[in-house]
Amino acid sequence: MGWQDRDYQRGGSGRGNWLRRVFGDGENPFSWAVPLFTAFQIRVKVHVLFILLIIMKLIWSASSATMGVGHMLMGMGLLFVLVLLHEFGHCFACRWVQGEADEILMWPLGGLASCNPPRHWRAHLVTAVGGPLVNVVLLPVLGGLLLAFGQGWGSVVFNPFQPRVPLGILDSWGMVALWWAYYTNLILLAFNVLCPVFPLDGGRILQSLLWARMGYERSMDIATRIGLVGAAGLFVLGMVGGQTTLMAIALFGGMTCWVERKRMAFLADGGGYAMAGIQSEASRREQAAFERAAKKQAAQREERARLQQEIDRILAKISREGMASLTKKERQTLGRASKPAAER
């Protein structure tokens, strides 16, 4: 839980507290979000940039001859709901494998679910599949509703790259919304599963499957390499098609792959050497302390051996000549030997 939420729960009020809830400490741009609601102990927030994007698109649609404000608002509302359900799927899947998931951030490039599954390939795979699985379940439901309302198979089976709204659907706002939900859900499913750019769902699914066969480090190396290539291709595709959102997603995925590769390289090289250096220094200190203790014990044993040898000589002298024959030093040595070891 972020500090701004704790401050809110303490009962803070006023303009300053509201701004802190939205912008946090101002240092992390991902924390600039407005809290919407909490469901199933999962906080849902909307990034301020997403709100600005919605406002800009509505203003653009009002001045556009091709799309009105009503259709734009309907389309963005359906996209918001479908992406939110997708992210809830990730959260529920993560909890199903005994992981933690407590927040969803809706931002201009989609949704981000804060998931922390156990460190095992199967748990990560289930968490990654949980989101697209929601779209898989919705696909026959929405398609079945279209068929049930008599729209025909042309409204369900078509070329997704050249969609054409069936004429019968245009007679009703409800049918337009239903078909648009079906089409948007189909695009979300295809994009998330077929795009192998880490950390998108396709990239995470690929990395989890590779993890099962070749270990975590090697799987991340391959997944991020593929992700960089996929991000470059996605960027070119967005640039050719004039899709700025697609270009932004490509940049986000490419930067994530690059940062992840740097992190893995640090752990394997720089971080590993640093840890090795720390361990070597600790080993040297332990070895030096051990050697000092060993020398001290050897000196004590040597001193006891000399003392015992002297005591044996003194006792032999007493046996031959009696106590009166002992010198002052010999009497002191005998007295010191009769004391407990701790008092010597």
C-alpha cells in the first residue's frame, strides 16, 4: 500500500491531501493516478494521462466528421471495461497460485496489474494466461449474443484487419455496442497472445514456457531478445499504419526488454562480481581471525607444557631433597601451578 493511501485511510482531508493521493511524492510518474474503487481487495486506479487522453479524444471526435462524441465515448468505455476485466483475470490467476495481487492501473497503453506470483515457471505462466483467458471466455458469449439477435455469421466471422460493420447492426445503438465489444475483445485477445514482446502477455507466456525447459536466466535472455525484435517490428508497423498507440506500446516493450537485459547482466556480471568481492573480503577476515585464535591457542599450549615440565622437575627435587631445598622462584612457580587455570 502506498503512503498516499495510508494517509487517506488516516482520515486526511482537504485539497493538499487529495493532490497527494493522486500524485504521491511526484517522483514516480506511474503513481500519478486517481483511485476509482476497490473490488475483491484490488484497488483500481486511472492514470491522469489516461484521463487527459479521453478528454482529447472526445474533443477531437466532436470536431470530426467521421465519428461523433457518442460513438467515441461508447468505444472508449467498452475498451476500458474489457481491459479492466482482462487485468482482473491476471490478478485472480495470480491469487489462485498463491501469489499476491492488489492493484490495477489503467493508463494510456492499456492496463497494468500489480502481480507477484511465486517464483516458479508454472505460477508465472498461469498468471500470464489469466488475462487472455477472460477474453477467450467473452468471445463466444459476445459472438453468441450477436447470433442470437439475428445478426448472422458475417458479424462474427470476418477479416479483423478489414472489419465491416454489418448493415443490420447500424439500426441500433445496442447492436453497435455489442458488435464493437465483440470486435474489441477479439483484437485484445489476438494482440496480447500473438505479440511476443516482453512484458506483454505473449512475451511472458513465451518466457514461462522457456523457463520450464532451460531455467530462468536463459529464458529471460531469449525472451528479451525476441521482445526487442518484436518491438522493432511493432514500431515499424505502427509507423506505417499511422498508429501512435502501437508505436508507444512498441517503445514501452522495447525499453522494458532493454532494462531487463541490463538487470540480468548486472546480476550475472557486475552484481555477481560485487557479491564475490564481498564474500571474498568476508572470507579473508574470517581466515585472519581463525589464524589469530589458532596462534593464541598454540602459545597457551606451549606455555602449559613448559609449566608442567617445570612442575615435574620441582616435585622431583622435593622428593629428593625436601621442601627446604626449593628456591624462592621455585616456590612461586609451585604456588602458581596450584591455582585454577582461570586465576593464573
